[in-house]
Amino acid sequence: MNKSHSLNIPLTDEMKQFIASQSGSGTLYSTPSEYVRDLIRHDRERQEASKLRASIVEGYQDIVHGRTRKFSGDLRKDLKAFKGSK
């Protein structure tokens, strides 16, 4: 299990009130810390999804510009041939 560390972040009163309103009775989160950790997790997922989308677009652009190779059915052979052609 990962060791926990604390991080102190100064917040405006408005931000503190907002975070507090997102936790506790009647909300999805028991504590403000749980809410903030979930925000961080969601941001990390968003960044990973953005990288994946960029890779998909890059692959699509390769197809559009004819930068593809026919798959022989043997990935190792194809990779070896690709590396040898560089």
C-alpha cells in the first residue's frame, strides 16, 4: 500500500466553503479530503484519455497519409522488418 502524505494548500474562504459543501451528509463524499482526492483522480483520467485520443488521431493521420503497412499475420516478423527499414 502507498504511504500517505499530507499536502497543505491555502484556499480562499469561498473555495473552502465550496469544498465543504461537496462533502458530508447528503453528498457523495464523507470528507473534504475524499472529494479533493476524487477530483485529482478524475483529472488524471482526463489527461490519460487526452493522450489516448491524440494517439488515435495520430494513427488516423497515418492512414490518411498512407503511412501504413500490410499486416502479415506475424507481428514479430512485421516489427523486425519495420525496424530494419529505418
